[in-house]
Amino acid sequence: MELLKNLPEMDLMRSEKMTFVQLIIPVESAHRAVSYLGELGLLQFRDLNNDKSPFQRTFVNQVKRCAEMSRKLRFLKDQLHKAGLLSSALPAVQSDIDLEALEIQLAEHEHEFIEMNANSEKLQQTYNELLEFKMVLQKARSFLISGKSYETAEGRELEENVYPSDYPETASLMEQATQSGQSNSTGLRFISGIIPKSKALLFERMLFRATRGNLFFNQAPADELIMDHLSSELVEKTVFVVFFSGEQAKTKILKICEAYGANCYPVPEDLTKQAQITQEVLSRLSELETTLDVGIRHRNAALHSIGFQLTIWMNMVKKEKAVFDTLNMLNFDVTKKCLVGEGWCPIFAKPQIQEALQRATFDSSSQIGIIFHVMDTVEPPPTYFRTNKFTNAYQEIVDAYGVAKYQEANPAVYTVITFPFLFAVMFGDWGHGICLLLGALVLIAREGKLSSQKLGSFMEILFGGRYILLMMSLFSIYCGLIYNEFFSVPYHIFGESAYKCRDDSCSDAYTVGLIKSRDAYPFGVDPSWRGSRSELPFLNSLKMKMSILFGVAQMNLGIILSYFNSIFFKNSLDIRYQFVPQVIFLNSLFGYLSLLIIIKWCTGSQADLYHVMIYMFLSPLDDLGENELFWGQRPLQILLLLSALVAVPWMLFPKPFILRKRHAERFQGRAYGILRSSETDIDSEPGSARKHDEEFNFSEVFVHQMIHSIEFVLGSVSNTASYLRLWALSLAHSELSTVFYEKVLLLAWGYENFLIRMVGLAVFAFATAFILLMMETLSAFLHALRLHWVEFQNKFYGGDGYKFQPFSFAAMADDED
Amino acid sequence: MGFILTTLIFLVIGIIACFCARICCNKGPSANLFHLTLVITATVCCWMMWAIVYLAQMNPLIVPILSEGE
């Protein structure tokens, strides 16, 4: 016992000792102090302004400004993305950029970009229009030429008719008619434009209906895709020309054009004018193109220049916002010159915090130092475990069930080994174990690269658990060697099998079986068992008994941890009236069963253990007969049964009564205290008394104890049976593995055909990878986790604490991502 | 005999592993105790697994009966 008392505290066993501290910070060094504390990341601030709304807090304006700045930064980042540039983060030169200067800069940049965007949009629109005009010109020319030919033909006819005439007036009249007929001779006018191809058919039909068929619609697809500015996509467009006559038709057509979003462009009939306008349009297009180009390059250059600093700025703004949020948690004191803050910090961090505060005082050239002192409180402290990258994953899976109460024993210490071990008991196959090991090694080897990347959610979970995967694979290889399964094939690695035929002809090997001629196979399951008819009865018996043995061992470990908890919290009541009866009860029943299993194995007796256990309860005084495993078994059984029966009221009754007596004693003493003097601060009493009611609710305590005892008693049976899942899953794994090997690989390999062999190999590989490696891994992981969370932890774990969440810039960066 | 011998081998391997852990990562008494706990737990688990399977085969009640086609 002396040795045990002198042992140092184990690293991860109990959470760090925390202390409640109070900070009094003068206003001028407040901002700097809080940001230095944020970099340190070891102080959890308590929100002293909990009852205030966000708008009533002191630094609400600064928070708003930070939010506004981060909005601007997000806008800039969006612009960067849209331009297709990547924001390359240079390793930041941490120049102390002033926040206000940054604010002004950001406002300028935002304004600049908004302007640039508006301008370029206008230019782009003009460009599109010109492009459409150019296309209309190109296509419409061909329509008009054909139309022209009709006109000229008709005009010539008219002219021919005119010239032979002698009457100049008639001739001039005719001439006038032909002249005006050039625009109006057939009464034909046209509208040319361009419309998205999808709407062209409907458009044509609509026009047809509106003009009652008095139109000629000619269309041709445009050569290039045009950017539709509404949907900012490239769409196919069709150039159309509508020939019609009459004013009313014109208005109708124009309205329909507008409704369908067709853009109309005037095309002059005259060929020379057409050529002229085409030239103009082309030149303007090229001008616009260059302008747009220059604009885009200018914008990209501007984006590039800020792209480097964007991540730095975003981090700065995030930090500032966090600092102001934390400052909002502090209170102004009476003089309004200091901020008062309260919080939790680990005791080992006190010197570091003091040093950070001193630096803050110095850096802000403040005259007054920051006061940092310990305070008392009745609140339970938060739980803080200092984990490294190996133990972090295990601590997280323990915390997923419940965060440990302050300073109670941490199951993660044992979970590091027992969790992968129980996984391996259910997964045991050293071939699959090697595959898992390779996967784990790949993840660990690329640790540095993968930890800085942003991974998908599945990969992130897998990456976070890489060390668990490593341990699981190592133990799986070990258990696979013990079960003697390599993709379900046994090997004679550790020497010869213990079994051989009874005689040289091996005639009765198929009926009566082999015989054990040597000592037991030195390491693991004998390879002769695989494939035999009696394999399952043997392995089932072995694995079931193994599960019970592991279960009883782990549950005993749990109860022993509860003993260590009681010693630590100096709760002798728990030791005497909870730990001892629990140990007696569990071990007199299931510990005895484990003993019987071991004795049966050692002696090779044929006793039926089911029978022994059941009749131990039903008729303990009967003679055991052929089920006797050792001398004195019957009296021992009677003794154990009586101990178990005594243990149940032992864990149920004494504790509530003793608690009531203790409370009565304390209460009696307190009554005198109140009479003595009213100035005696009741707060000077130990903290627990302040929290509890004056009333000691005996029935509540008694019921609580009864529930606890019943849970333990019934739980000992159900939990022991629950460990049989170790047998069940390992059987399933083994059977699946055998089926895939025999019915897929061997079957395919039996054929001489190369193709069938390859197909069989591929199916075997896929089935192994997806069903055995992925599904079975998840399944065994889950069941091992359940065994830890429920069967192991409910023997000792409280799990009702809360986690230490310090104000830390590093944690905030992780959170945001 | 084989049982006790192999148990001793496990014990020796455990002690060697403890020394290796102490030599490789000596980070103060509390961390050392933690590593020691891990090594002891792992050794005990592995030994238990082996011992159970060994004991079960020492005096078997049934023997392998080969199936047709072996």
C-alpha cells in the first residue's frame, strides 16, 4: 500500500487540476491582454454578462465593425473565385496592421471592385449587342439580296413598261411610283433581329397568327454562341428577318419581338450602306474587345495584389472579433477604469498566464499592472485532459459518451489498449490485419500533408482515427495468428499439428476422427481444426468461454477503478458499502464460473458447466455426482451462494441510513451555529452544504441507492452475456471469410480458364475489401465501443462533467474550418 | 510445462517492452507511469488470449473429424 501511495499521478488518469481565477485589467491593456491570452489558449472565460442581449454589451460597435469587415472580405474572396484566381497564401509576415487602416482599405477595395464590376457589365452588354448586330447584318444580307432580286425584277418590269411611254408626266409619275416602290413597291417592309433558338418556333407561330399569315419569315442560325446577359450562359441564337406590309403589322410585330426577348436591329437595304455599317460594327467590336480585355486584366491585377493578403486579413479580422466577443464577457468595475473577468485555468498554466499578462502590460505601456488572483467557487470545474496526437482520438471516443466529471478516473487510459484488443478478438485474421496495417501506415506516413488539407467528412474521421486503426491492425494480426486464420486459411507456422491419424491408413479419420498425439499446439488454434466437421463445436465452445473470461476480467477492472475513485475522493462509505459487496457479488457468481471454466480446461473433465451453475441456484445442497470438478466443490458453492445473497442487501441498505445519520449530525451542529451569531458567514461552510437543500430527502436517496443496486445485480448477468458478442462477431467474420475463400476464389481457381480465374480473383478482392475490411471493421468497431461504453464504464464512470473550452485562436481556426 | 514456459516468455517480453518504452520515451514520472500501464495492459491482454486458447486445447473433449473432400 505504501508503494501505491508513493506512486506519481498517472498522466491521463485524472483531469488537470483547475482553479478559478479573477482578472482585473485596466482598459488600455485590455485588448492586448485578451489577444495574448487567446494565443496562449489556456483560460476559459466565464460570461459575466449572460443576461444582457448582444446589443447591450459594451463592445457591440467593434463587433459590428468586425462583422462588416469580414463581409467585405468574403465579397473580395468571392470576386477572386469568380475570376478564377486562387488565393495563394504567402507565409504571413506578421506586420502589425492597424485594424482601422484595414477597415478603410477594405472599404476602398470594395468600392473599387463594385465600380469595376458595374462598368465591365455595361461594356459586356454593349459588346453582346454589337455582336448580335454583326450577326444580324451577316445573315440578313443574304435574305435581303434574295428579296432585292424580286424587287429589282419587278422594278425592271415597271421601268420597261415606263420607258416606251411618250408622256413625260406619266413617265415621271411612273418613275415616282417605281422610286417609292423601292421602299413600298410591293408594300414590303422588314424587321430584322435575333432571338434565342429555343423560342424561335413559338415566335414564328405567334407572328403568323398576329399578322394573319401576311408575312414572310426567314431565319438562319447564328454562327457563334452569344452570352445571354440575363442567365450569363452561352445560348444559340437565330437571326430572323420578317417581311410584312402595313403599319399595324409593324407595331404588332415589334410588340411580339419585345415579349419574346428578340432584339431587333435595323439593317439598311442599300448594299453599300450595309457594307459601311458592317465595317463600323466590326471596328467597334474590336475596340470593345480590347477595352474589355484591358478591364479584365486590370481587375485581375488588383485581385492578385490583394489575393496574397486575403487570408492574413481574414484571420486578423476573425481574431479581432473573437477578442471583442471575449471582452464583451467582462464587466466594468465601479470606477469604470478596469475590466473584471473571471474564468477557469489549469494550475500548471498560471505562470504562463501571468507572463502573458505582464507582456501585455509592458507592450501597451500601461502604468498599472494586471491583477490576477485565485478565487473560490462552488461550481464544479471543467475537465481538461492534456492529450497528444495518439491519445487524442481515444479521449474523443470516451468523451462522445460523456465527459468525465472533474478528476474522476479516466477510462481512456485502459481504452487505449483494451478497445483495439476487443476489436481484434472480433476481427481476428492476420491477412485482413495486414491490410488494415497498410492502410493505417499510409495515413500516418502522410500525416503532415493530410492534416493541413481540407478533407471530406469521411476521410476526416478516418484520418482522425489513424492511430486507433494502427493499434487495431496490430492486435488483429496478433489475434489472427492465434486463431490461425490468414484470409481463413490456417498455416503450420508454429510447428506441427497436435493431431494425427489413429493408424497409417487414416481409415477412420472421417468417422471417429484424429487423435491427439503430441502436446497442444504451442501458439494458437491447431491448424487441423479448419475444415473438419467438429470445427464449429470446438471453436464455439472455445470462443464463448473466452468471451466470458474477458468479460469478467474487464468488469472487475471497472469495479477496481471505482475503488480508486473512492480512495481519491476520500469516500470510505462507498468503499465499504458499494465496492466490497459489488466485488463479492460479481466474483462469487461469474468469477466462480470463470474458475470452473479454467479448471475444466486444465483437468479435461466432462462436467457440464451449465448444469453446475443452474443447479447451484436451484438445489445447492444436492450431490454433484459426475459434475464434480474438484474436492470441496459443494460446500464452496453453498458459501459463494450465501455471500452473493448477503451482498445484495449489503449494497442496498446501509448507505442511505448512514448518509441520513451524517446529515442529521451536521444539521444539529448548524442549528447551534445559527443561534450563536448572525454574523457568522454561512458561506464559510464547506461548499456542498450551501448547494444542497436543508432537507435531506431520505426517500430520494434510498430509491437512488435501490436503483443503483438493482442495476448492478441485474446488470452483472446481462453484461456478462453481452460479452458473448465477442464470440458472435468472430464467428461471423470467420464464416464470411471462409465462404469468400472457398466459394469464390477456390471455385474460380478450379477452372483452367484464365478469364474465369481473373474474374474470380476480382470478385474475391472486392468482396474482401468492401464486406470484410470495411463493413466488418465498422461492425466490430461499433460493438467494441459499446462494450466499453456500457459494460465497462457503468461500473465506475460518472461522465457528467463539462469540457474545458479555453479562449484560443488555434481552436477557433479549427472550428471555423 | 509448455504453459509455464510460454508464460515466462510473455513475462520476459513484457519486461523488455517496459524497458524499451522507458528508454525511447522518457518524459517524466507521470508519463512514464502511463506508458508502463499501457505496456502492462497490452502484455496481460495478449497473454490472456494465448493462455485461454492454449488451455482449451490441452485436454480437448472432442477431436477433429475430417470432412469428405479433404
